[in-house]
Amino acid sequence: MEIKIGAIIKKLRTERGITQDELANEMGVSYQAVSKWETNTTTPDIAILPRLALFFGVSMDTLFSMDDDDYMERISKMIRDEHSISNDNFIWAERYLKGLLSEQKENNTARTLLIELYGHRENRDTLAAGRLCEEGLLIEPSNIGLIGKLTRIREKRNESERLIKFFELLHSKNTQSVVISEALISAYIKCGRYDDADDFMNKLEKLPVFDVFQGDIALGHGYKERAKEIWLTAAQTHFNDSYILFELAERFNGINDSKTALKLYQKSYDITPSPKSMDALYAQAFLYSNINMNEKAIQMWEKIIKILAEDYNIKSGECVDWAKREIQNLRR
């Protein structure tokens, strides 16, 4: 008992995020006394034990009995059973697991729990973010930024059908919105509901992006060469539409036709008015890196830094630092 209680007091104190001096003040003892408890030189007076248990919010049995396995089981149960982990409990679990890993670097059980803890918080946060996006779109249905964010969240959470149902609802209330129509068609295609996408497009007045979607549908059915033909024709037809050219570049990038993708990214960028959108530049930088054309990738990152300064007057900060880090990594 004397061996375990000191370690338990130390764990509870570090999880609480307080110093030995702060705990000493709460218990009415010197910080040296707390230090001796935690190093098992002495044990707390029996009259102090109930106060310690009350202060840390644990039972007397817990104060005497919890070991690392007990703590990790407590955290595991919290991750498994709690829909939303409170901020205090999250901080407590994170501190405990990090502290354990600092002492036991090969403890993959603790490491896995910490990964699951972060995953639980991410899941909670993306769930909340998705709901906020939906609330915002019900107020401002054609908000392109919110549509994009909601789409990414639902795809990340493998909730394609939920995304479709929401866009169908949104479209029923806003039948003339081109932005919502495009979002719904795209969602149908990504979910493999090609007939629904086709039927929906046939009910609408034709839009330029439909040529891109028809290629997506052909590819979805397994007709890769037919898809490429549709997309190349669309590139010739919509040669002055930077948005369509960018979307086509993304498709060719997706089927690993890097040469065509790079040409279309560049054309999309060239006809974009100032201040120019940076999407095509970032896409080229990453694509050049992926195909091991590092010097070209470096040139693109340097161009990004230049455009940030000239078009947006951004000469410092994370955007610039990110580009510089990519250049350093490519030069190694």
C-alpha cells in the first residue's frame, strides 16, 4: 500500500495540472511533505486521506488501489461509452497518457489509447461542424464555402447518403439554385448513384459543368477512355472557363494522367483574373512533387510565395512559412 499510494497521488496531481506546492496548500502541509508522499519516503497522515480523495474526486478505495492498468481501463471505457468527453476529462486523460509514455516509451497500449482519444475528439468536432454547416445552409442555401465544408466532412465520415438527403432537402426548397444542383449531382456520383445523377441533370437546363459530370459517370461505369474523350472535348469547349478547366485537371490528376492535368491546371490559372486563385498553383506544386519533379515543384512554391506577396500583400505568416517548409523538404 505504501508503495502504490505515492504514485497514485502523483498521477492524480499531474492529471489535475497542479504543482506540489498547490496541492500542499490545499492539504495544509508543506510542499516537502507532498514530495515525500510521491517518492514514498512517507505516507499522508490518515486524517488527510479523506481530504485527498475528496479533492481529487475519487473514492478511498481508488486512492489506494488504482494502478496503470486501472487508469487505462478507465480511459478506454470513457472513449467507448461517452458520446462527448468533457474538456476536463479529455485534458486529464491526455496528461495521464502522455506522462505514462514519457516514462514507458514502448507502451503501445497507452499510445493506442491516446490515438483513440484524439480520434474521439476529432469525431465529436466534425460531427458538430457538420451540424453547423447544415444550419448555415438552411439560412443561406447557396453558400459555396459551407457546401464545400459540409461535403468534405460527410465524405470524411463516410456519410454520403446523409449528404445526399440533405442536398435533396435543400434543393426542394431552392429549386433554382445552380450551386445546390451541382452539389447534389456531385454527391450522387460520388455515392455511385449514376442513374440518379443522369435523371436529375436531364430535368435541368444544361450547365457547363454537366460535361465534367458526364465524364465522371462514364468513369464510374468503367469506361475510362470514354471519360477521357468527354473531358478533352469539354476542355476545348470551355477553354475560357477557369473553373471548368480546374475541375477537368482534377479529373485527369485522379486517373494519373499527370501531363494533361498539369496543362489544364496551368490554363486555369492563366485565365483567372487578379487577384488570382491559388488553387491551381498548389495543385501543380503537389503534383510535380508526387511525380518526383522536385525542381518544378520548388518553382511552383516560389511562385506561390511571389503571388501571395503581389496579389494579396501576404509576406509572412503560416501561408508563406508553409511554402518555405515545402521548398526545404524538396531540397533535402
